[in-house]
Amino acid sequence: MIGVVGGGIAGLSAAYRLQRCDYDVQVFEASEDLGGLAAVYETAGDPIEKFYHHLSKSEETIVELAEDLGLGDAVEWRVGKNAFLADGEVRPLDTPWEIAAYPHLSVYDKFRLTMLTMEVDVRGGMPSFDTYDDLADFEDVPIKEFLLDHTTRGVYENFWEPLLDAKFGSRKEDVSAAWLLGRVKFRGERDLLRGEILGYLDGGFHQLIDALIGAVGRDNITTGARVTDLDCSGGAVRTLSAETGDGTETHEVDEVVVAAMPNVLEDLTGYPCEIDFQGTVCSVWSLDESLTDTYWLNLADEAPFGVFIEHTNFVPPERYGGEHLYYTASYVQDPSEDLWNMDDGAVEAHWRDGIADLFPAFDPASVNWVETARNPRTAPVYERGYLDMVVPYDLSDAVAEGVYYAGMASKAQYPERSLNGGIEAGFAAANRIVGTRPRPDGERTVAEPVPE
């Protein structure tokens, strides 16, 4: 049997790939819920994710998986409008003329910003089209130093710095230029007349989780089962022990995929990971009315949250029984921060006041409901030297034969944590198992390729 530790999208994807190659798999999930960060709230219509999700056009693996699971027709591509809130005004930044009209960047600032997003280096007056090809060249370059050198101070202070503040807070100057360049490459295609093209699943991403659960089979998934020990004596994994409501169960295993955070991996195997993670506090608001014309609102003005997302300007409110749905969210770099130590009611009251300050038309009485979720480890801090700290998929040499990793500290979750990255990590770990031993029927299986 192959044991999978973690019932999020990475663990379920690893189990799915292994089962397609005829291996016996059992998934162990510590909580009672499956899907990890793709869990949902109920609305008057379709459910909505507790933490915001969308797809970029570059994320192909999740689309292929959806097709495999019979959900290909549910993948839809929509325009995700972006804007900045600056000086109390929402300023769209999708089309060339909207960017040209943005008053906080000079014409030269806009030129340098455009060249960087097109991956063209214009320093010295002679355009270079290959400067940014190898991200490793920028892995140890501080992001602020890079932006001041490759764009302008105006671009840094009036465009990138507010985004970095929202994304990394007090850790922003630890982030590498390689992350920024990887993020530029990661983003999807744009419609010059409308804006960025982003993806969503008709009905929500929970459908993908439900389809994976159905494909893997409930009999092969145990929830409320916290894995507490891996016996790796003799240089190879032998057993997996999990605490359940009925006591401790011990299972003989041939291989184990740890599809969980690296602290779980360290507790089970002693393998250390130096990557720092940030937490997130995220509220979903249901209102009777729309407050903006944009989907993703970046905040240059002072606000108590890092981002304001009007989800129903991306997916229409009719899908949710007419509710207008919003996200307010902030990353947390340190558990001592005030926001992390507020209870949900205090967070919601604080953020309700913040919405009222930013949008004078907001009527607090129009709030139908608000729900708040939090997680202490929702995304890595992509600091300098990050790629040297990722956990390998195959830990046979570092830990014991038969131990594999598919959690958020894997390379698939760079340059951005995503559902697609979780699937790729699960597939990559499974592929290594498939490539190292024959199937139960004695036939050797060729692993399906996955980007790495």
C-alpha cells in the first residue's frame, strides 16, 4: 500500500495519479474536511471558496485534470478587471488608455513598467530580450534593488511597493527579484481591449475536489486521522501510524507521500525546511449591492486589509442567488501581529469600518452575512535563496527509501502558491513512485509528464 499524508488537492492528486497506475493507495487527513484551502461557504446559489482562487492561462495541469475528471466544460475563462485605489479613487489599469491615464506614474515610468512586464531589458538604451530568461541569475538579488535598477523609483514607489506591502508586509525587502520575474512569467494572457483573462470553474473549485474524491474513492480516504509516525528503520519506510477516533492505527506501507506542510514532514521524519510561511486572515462578505466595477482592487491608500476583491464582478452574482460577494484579506507575517490575535468578530468589525472609509456609498445594513477564515501557513515567503530551500519530491537519500514530498514547500508551488501547483506537486511525487517500481501486475508504467 502507498500511504498519502494529507487530503488537500496535492494529496488527492497524488492518490489519483497512483490509482490510475493500479497502485493501492490510502489517504490520511487529520481534519474532517478534504480539499485544504479550497474549502467553501454556502451561499444562496453556488458555494464560494473560503480563500479566493482563480486560474491564469499558464496553469494548464489543472485544466487537463478537470477534463480527465469530466469537468472540462466547467472551466470558463473570464476577464478579471484590475484597478488601484489611489487618493480615494478607483483607477482601472487594464487597457492601454487606462494605464496611460493613471496620474501616479510619469510617461517614462509607464514605459519602463511596460518593458519589464514584457520581459524586455532597456537599460543602457539597447533592448535585450534574454536578460530575464534564467531566474537563477536573480535569485539572490533583493527585489527593491532590482526594481530601482530595472525600472524607476516612481514605478517602485507608486506601483510595486503597495503590492509588495500587501503580499509580504514587513518581509517585503527579503523577497528575491527571481520571484517577481517568475510571477511576471506566471501571469496569464491579456485582452488588450478588456484586461487579464482568468479562469474559474462553473459552480466553484469544490467540484474539482469532489470529483477527485469520487475518483479516488471514499473507501480509500480516512478523515480525522492524524499521522503521528513513520517507521523508517533500516533505511526504508515500513509503517505509517495514525491517530483516529478509535485509537492509533498502524499500516504497513511500501511508500509514503507527505502532501502536507513541511512542519508535518519534519515532525514525521526529522527533515528540516528553512522556508518561512505567512498566514492569512480572509473574510467573505455578502452584500445586496455592488461597490466597484472591478474584480481585483489593489490598495495604494491606507486600508486595514491588504486587498479588496469583488468576486461577483468576475463571476456574476446570479450564480450566487443574486448575492454580491467580496473578499477582504491580509497576509500575516508574525503570529504576534494584532490582526492575528483578534477574534473573528473583532476582525469583521475592524474591516467593516475600513470598507466604510474607502467606499462612502457602503451601507453596513446591506451586509447579509460575513464569514472569516484563517490559516497560519497559506503561502511561502519567497525570500532570496528560496529555490535552494525547496523540499525535493524524492526523499529517499535524505530520509529513507520510499518517502516522497508533495507539500507547499515543493518546487511546483513557485513562483506562486496555487491549486495548479498543488496538483503538479502531487503528480510529480506520484510519477517518481511509478518510475521506480513495477505496477502490481508486473508491468512497468511510464509516468505521465508534468511540468517541474
